[in-house]
Amino acid sequence: FLNQEDICLPRSVRKASLSLFLELGKMRLSTLVVATTLTGYILACRDSIDGWRLLWTLAGTACAALGANSFNQWWEVRRDARMERTRNRPLPAGRLTPSQALIWSAVISSTGVLLLASQVNGITALLALANILLYVLVYTPLKPISSINTLAGAICGAIPPMMGWTAVTGQLGYGAWLLGAT
């Protein structure tokens, strides 16, 4: 059997901690996404708040946001390595490997969507999945080639409060669209 010393990876990668993965997922930005989802949830509540549904909504949203941000950093590792502001992020600094980042991104994103689908409702899970795909497959690749990425980013920012609304109501009604537009 191999022990840690036999594995040809830097010590920091072998001992990857949760804090590295949270850094990869831009925890502060993900927290803002969760806060906007909470806002949509509270605005959609008419009577009392279902604490368990709220907890699952916020947990699923957090996982989806961490996953989307992690995919973004995985995709942009070469550009991040060239910029002063981003070169110390976990991937360009070599504190995580690209395969570790890709696996984390896929697992945490999937966990978020599955939590929302199983514990909240399908429409909220679909919004989370759409947001992950839009952020990773549209916003991220457009960043270096067009300022239209700003529009994709704005849509990504509009979806979380809509998710909060749909978590309560189970539908994409007028209130959800109004929240997304503001």
C-alpha cells in the first residue's frame, strides 16, 4: 500500500482541507448568493416560514454557488496564474490540483441541485442547474472575449432571489420575475 510520502504530490495538495475548497468556491461570493436567495424566500412567505424548507433551500443554493464558482476557477486557472490579483488562488498556487478542483466542483454542484430537487422542489432545482450552466458555460468563456459576459453575469445574479421565491411558491410567478428584474 502507498502512504502519503509515496504519492508524488506537494504536501499542501495531499492535505487539502475544506478551507481550500471553500476558497476555490469563493465562499464570500457564495454567501451573497445565499443572502439574495434568502431575500426572495422571505418576500414570498405570506404567513409563517417553514424552517426546514428554508434550511434545505439555503444549503442547496450554497452548494450550487460553491460549485459554479469552483468550476469558474478550474476553467480560468491559466489566466489566474498570470494575474497578480488571482495567482495565489488554490489552483494557480498549486495548493489544489485541477482534478481535485474538477471533482469537487462536480460533486458540490450536483449535491446542491439534488438537495433542492429532493427537499424543496423541481423548479428551484432547475433554476440552480440553469444558473450553474449559464455561469460556467456562458459567462466564464465570454469574459476574455466580450463585454456581453456582463449580461450573462447579471442574469446569474438575478436567478438566486427567484430561487428563493420558487422554493416557497413552487412556481415562477410574477413575484419571482419581479425579483429577478430588480
